[in-house]
Amino acid sequence: MTRYLTLILAVPGILALACPAAAAASAPAGGVAVQDRLPEDEVIYFVLPDRFENGDPANDRGGIKGGRLDHGFDPAHKGFYHGGDLKGLINRLDYIQGMGVTAIWLTPIFRNKAVQGPTGRESSGYHGYWITDFLDVDPHLGTRADFKALVDAAHARGMKVYMDIITNHTADVIKYAECHGPQAAVDWNETGNCPYRPVGDYPWTTRGGLDGAAINSGFLGTEARHQTAENFARLTSPDWAYNPFVPAADKAVKNPVWLNDPIYYNNRGDSVWEGESRITGDFAGLDDLNTAHPRVVQGFIDIYKQWITDFRVDGFRIDTAKHVDMEFWQSFAPAILDHARAEGIGHFHMFGEVYEFEPAQLAKFTTQGKLPTVLDFAFQGRVREMVAEGKPATRVSYMFEADAVYANGFATARQLPTFLGNHDMGRFAMFVKQANPDISDAELTSRIILGHAMMMFARGVPTVYYGDEQGFVSDSGDQGARESMFPTRTAEYLDNDLAGTDATHAQGNFNPDHPIYRAIAAMAAIRHAEPALRRGEQLVRHAQIDAANGGSVLVISRMAPDNSGEIVIAFNAGNDDSTVAFPVDGRAAGWVSLAGACPSAAPAAGAYQLTIPATGYLVCKSEIPRP
């Protein structure tokens, strides 16, 4: 590890960043109001509050009496609450800001159903995606006052706060007689599944199938042309596919109260992730809202406008956006952005989760759907291929060429949150290890840093997944990638081998001297100091296609917005140093290093040559003389 730490320390300015306070001081917040920064100016830190830091053990059980299947707290189980909360986040803002982070994205903080699931396979709502009350904070995490304190503390430091919101579904409260009732034809406790019933076989206008009794007379369906209050006033009986019911104890558990009425849900059983079920099927059993219904659309606009008003948050990440009717976003997105502007938040950052890896599938949510941006799954997939799997760098370059398909082309692309792994798919370190089972710790650490360099210096808004900076690896996606930063009691986490350190999950992992943490802080400082790396045009200068070299080298340029210079960033995912020459702006008057060994002179006008270290990167800057 010493060699890699030496390389990190060799980056100009990195010695000052060994101190987190120095890194924090390098953030662009000084002298600039939080609300005046553009989305592409940020470095985002994505965190699950329950797994970050326990600032108040008194709320571990959320005020709920009983056992683990009542309150959901069991720190020995990866699928239950572990005790992290909003106060814990406040207590660790120094640590977060020390990486150069300027925005914190939290998983949903709303009140959740504490425990749900088939008998013997229960888990808790520690992650925040099983909401019952959309107007309150989950008591396991704290209170509305705690959230206000977090937002205020972040803003006082020049940091933004992004909420994770949901419009697709609620917790699993609605049951179907055919699956969950005493006469159920399937054993839901055994299968955990209620089969999807499509509209063609179970239309909105008959009860329980084509031959059923007529219901909802005059209802014309949910197509865009029929999404009117007049049409949906005719939708009065919710038993078109299944006979939905709500257990007595849960009759009024949802808030706002209108969410307790089954008429506002699709009630068709579990999605099979294809065809219409992607929109109208229950997401793994969760109650799927009918997002074509005008009452649902306006209801969620009102809910989330209120959170902006009450807490002055700076953005929304939107969960399961691809499973919501496209027309919903056409109303929701403009209404939310207009409200944020009216509240004085002119650069509200809103990005949808569209779990697709092709740019065209992502882009349609910014064109047809009118969402400002989406999470850049295409970036994640291509960088994983290049850095973890050894695939040609041309895969990344082709992805960048597709930036034109987004609503405003590159202007939209540079605001896409880019990431390497997350709480669903798993961590980037896991992908590297899966593709390279015999990899050394030194190479694993350098590849993790290389992936972060591609995220930090390429177009987009870099999004660091909590724990990656401490070398967390993860055993799998989902629960396997949601380790606690504070000492864990979960056996599946305790046996993990962290990258770049001898530390384990048995201890707290908030080490600002971890080589990955230090590398991220150094890269963030460079990014904050150089407008070209945040707002500048991006050009692909070189993408290795030589199969003998594994297609390992990618070179991009970021051009200063005021046309005053060019920054070249070269990435080498190969295990050998690589020397490449490539075109640059012919006006470049000499080069200086921002990271690594950059020759001061070019071999010829309009060309530059670099030797990029194995599994490393270089950042080189030129000045363009003023006319």
C-alpha cells in the first residue's frame, strides 16, 4: 500500500488535504450562497442514515414496544435497523465535508412500516423505501426538528441536502383476498408472490376478469388522453383484478389520508418487470400507486412541495422513476421546479432512478418525461467494464458520444449524477473483485481510486457511495452492500476484507487518513478549483482499441468555459504503463500538472504525449493565450 499512498501524496496540493479541515476549505462554497451553485458544481455523498452513525441510541427502536418483529431493530441482522440516525449525520459533517463533498443525498427519511415480509423472511424498513407516512420523519431516524437541524447545519457549511423521494409505491399494506385471505389460492407465505393480472385479461370495467360483473361504468382507461378528473371519477370499485382489502390495524396507517383508499392503486399483483407490469405491477409486493390518476399526481406534488417549503432542501432523487407513468413526470417535474424557484431555490437538482444502462433509455425521461436529469447508469456500466472487467475504453467513449440524446444535450449530461456502485447493485470494489478474484489489495485499492478519478473528472456530478472511501467491498448487492460505518454486530459484514486498510467492520470506519478517502479529497479539491472540470465542454481525445493492450487507455479533455485553457485527463486501466499521443487544442502554450507527471512541453503544436502509470491517471492543464 505504501507505493499507492506515495503516489497520492505526490499530487500537488495533497499534503494540505491530509487534514480534513483543509479539504473542506477547498470546497467552492466559500463566498458563494448554497442556492447559487449549479448542480454540476457539486460532489454528492450518498448515505443510508441508519447505517452511518448512531447519534441517539434512545431512538433505535423508533418508540415501538415489543420485539424485533415489532420495532425492527436488530443490529445483528443485515435486514433490520442498526441504529444510525439524523443526529449521527450531524455529528459527522466534518468527516463528510473533509472529502470535498458539497451535497448529501439521504435515502428516504419518511416514516416507514417497521417490519414486513412473509413469515420467516421478514425484514425492516431501515432503508426508507416502505413509506406509510409521507409527511413525517421515521422515528428510528429522529424527528422533523432533527431533519431541520441537519439541513440548517449543512447549509451553514455551504453544503446542500438532497432528499430521496418515492411516488411509485407505499409500504405493503393492501392485501388481496386471492393471495392473503383465508381462502387464498396461493400460499403467499411460501411464495412471497401474488401473480400479476394484466389489463387485457382483467380490464378496469369488470370484476375479476373478462366474464366478471360490470363495474366502473364509463371508465375509459388510463391512457394519456383519458387522464382527466372526469374520467377517473368513474373509477369507483378497486376489484377489477383482485379483491383488495386492508387489515383492520392498518386502515388509517397511511398519511395523507387519501393514500388509505385502494382506489388509488393498481391492485394487479406483483410486477414481472416486463410490459405493462413495469408500470402497473406491485414492486416486490409494495402497494403500487396508479400514477395515471389525477388525484395521485396532485397529491404527490402537494406532498413534496411542502417538504421544500418546510425545510428548504436543495434537490430530490426520485426512486423507481421508470415504473411511474411518463405523464406523471410531465406534470410533477415542472410543478416542483416552479415551486422551488418560488421559494428562492433556483438550482434545485432533481434526478430520477431509471435502472437502465443504455443512454437512449435514460434520456427519454429527460425528453418525454421532462425530468431535469437521471442517475447515469450508463456511466456506471461502462466504467465498470473498463476498470473492473478489462473491456475496451471505446465502450466509454461511445457512451459519451450519446450525450446528444439528452434533453439539452451536453448541458443535461454534465448534470447527470455519475456513480460507481450503490445500495442496490453493490459496491464498485465488489465488481472489481468479482472480475479479478486473485487481485492484490494494492491493485484493488488503485482500481477503486481510478474509478473515482473517472467519476470526478469526467462530465457529470460525481456521487460517492458512503463507505467506498473507507474501502468497503460488499458481499453482494442490496443488504450485502449496506454495511454500517459504526462498529457492526452483523456477521455477514464482520468477515469482509476492506480495501486499503487493516481495519474491519468491528470498529468505526471514519478514518480521514484512509488512502481512498485522501485520494477523493485530493480529486475533489482539483475539481472545485477548475471550472473546466465542472462546467467545461468534454472531448474524447483517445480511446484505446488495441486488443493486445486490453483497450485500457482513455484520454478526455475538458475545455475552460471562458475558452482560457484545456485540461487533459488520461486514465489507464491496464497493468502496465502506457505512452500515448493525441490531439489537443493547437493554441496550448505549455502544460502544468494538476495530478501526476505531466510534461511541460508538447512534442508538436496541436499534439501532446503522456506516459500514464498502470491503473493510474494524470491531470494536465494548459493555458490558451488571449488574442
